[in-house]
Amino acid sequence: MIIKHMGTKTVKDEQTGEDKQISVEIDISHLVNKSEWSGSRFQAARKLKFTYTQEPRDPNWPIYVVGIGETVKGYSEDGILQFMGNVYAVERKTSASTIDVTCYDNMFILSKSKTTRKFTNMTAEDITKSVCAEMGIKVGNLAETKEKITFIANEKSGYQIIVMAYTEAAKKTGKKYQSIMNGDEVCIIEKGSLIEGLVIDQYRNITDSSFKESIENMINKVMIVDDKGNLIRYESNDEHIKKYSMIQAVYKEGKNKNTQEEVKNIFKGPERTGVVDCLGDYKALSSYSVEIRDIITQLSGKFWIKSDTHAFKDGQHTMKLEIEFENLMTKETVEKNQER
């Protein structure tokens, strides 16, 4: 990855002849020892972390300063912008003569900035535009739902509100959505789109892989009781009980609870996880799906990327993908007593 820092340069004003400062992108890739670019379905913002050399004891070594709050961009080798964000942490290590820099894209701002708002008969896309305008974030392409919703967001982050809006819209459209950053613009995509032109293959680009299946957290029967503990009814997954034995949980009904939805979320089936280490490809990002052909671990077919970590060192681009076996959407529930 080519890393550029937004710095300043002194130039002569053509009209006045006086010196003035202009913003410029400064390529600092030649100073960077290693970098890591990552994201996850559960993380609002993508992160770029890199380490560069700083040797003040060597008069021939260039001194370069990257400060917190400043802008950093990451490009692929063919010049396509992959990351744009701000520096949130800088750590200097004297003995190693290195500086560690941690950056997040602008979804970080939305995840940290809170507000209280009431939204009445607005689509998820209009709610997104409104929240981003309040928090000073640009908006790009937003998946259209055309479904109007109403709810109150009480002391919620901008990111939570956007997820709440699209969670409610998804109930009506039947689709799944995910927020991403394209440069400095917030975009909402339909989650799970297949990455075209990329196949993760054991004979071509996989260096390691693993697959795990577990029923340690399984719940296949739920006892539903009222607020005094009296039995109302049972709900069960008979197929799983027959195959794996019965494991039961208890759910207590309440006034402002959506019993059907919450009981549904209690059930847990077999958990399957997979991790693939392979040669890097910038297109492989969380929220998209990818084709994998790995006979040994039985990871063959279409899978959804839960998290991705891209590493860049010594001219090599590698990645670790954690995959999911179904297309899941990150959700944020609207409290029933705050819907209207």
C-alpha cells in the first residue's frame, strides 16, 4: 500500500509574490516499514496502522513528523484510493527508532459523536443524510429503501442511528445493508455482494486455512414465562433437539419487549467459523462475499467476509479473512417505547 500524508508546502503566490502554504499529498511509503489495513462487520470504522523509521541520531536520515488529527491516505499500487482518514494515535519508540501511527476513516467520527433526535416518516437514506449533515460528514451513494420509518434516538451515536434506520428498513424490504466509507463519503451498500474476479483457491493463493464447528453455545428450546415466573409456553427447534440433545433457556416476557423477535434471537445453532490466510487483494473487504475453493477444510463455495486484515511488508501484500457461513447484518434495535 502506498501511504501519503497530507502536509503543507511553501510556494510563491503568482500575484503577490509572497510565500503561502498549500496542502499537498506527501508520499512517505519509503519510510514505512510495515502497515496493516483492517475492517470488520462489527467495527464502524476501517483502521490503517503503520510503522515508520525515525532516526534523529543519524544526520543523513530524513526527519518526518506525522501529527494527530492530520489526514492520511492509502492507495493501491495502481493509484486507486483505498483509505482516507485521520491520525488518532502516535507512539514513538526510542530504542527501536520507530513511530507507530494509528488512523481511522470518518466512520470513527460517526461512531463517537452522539445526538438525540426524533425522526418522523423519514426513509433510512434521508435519516442518514440528516445525521451526517449534523456531524459534518459527506454522503456518497446510499442504498434506497423508500420505506418511511419513525423512531426516537436518545443519546445515540451517528453510526448507531444509521444502523437503527437501516435495521428498521430491512424489516420491510427483506434486504441487508452495511455502511462503508468511500474516501471521505459515507455510503450504504446492500450487504453480501459477490466480489467479482476474485477466487480464493488452495492451489493458487491460499497459504493457510482453518475451519471449526461447535455446538458449545447451542440453545434449541426456550421456556417463556410471565413477569411472575409462570409458564406461558415453550418454543423449540425439534430438528436440533433430535440431532444434538436439548439445551434450554428461559425468557421472561415484559411490557415493552418484542417477545417473538427476542425469543428468535435466543436460539443458537451450530457455530461455524473459518479463517483463510492468502495473498492480498484490495477488493477483499468485510461485508462482501467471496468464492473460496479449499477442499481440505471443506471451505468450498460462496462465503461472507466477517473481518479482513491486510498486511504490507517488504513489498508483500497478504491478508487474513475471517468468514461467515450466512449473510448477517449488523443491527441496532429501536426501543419499542421510543418508536413514536
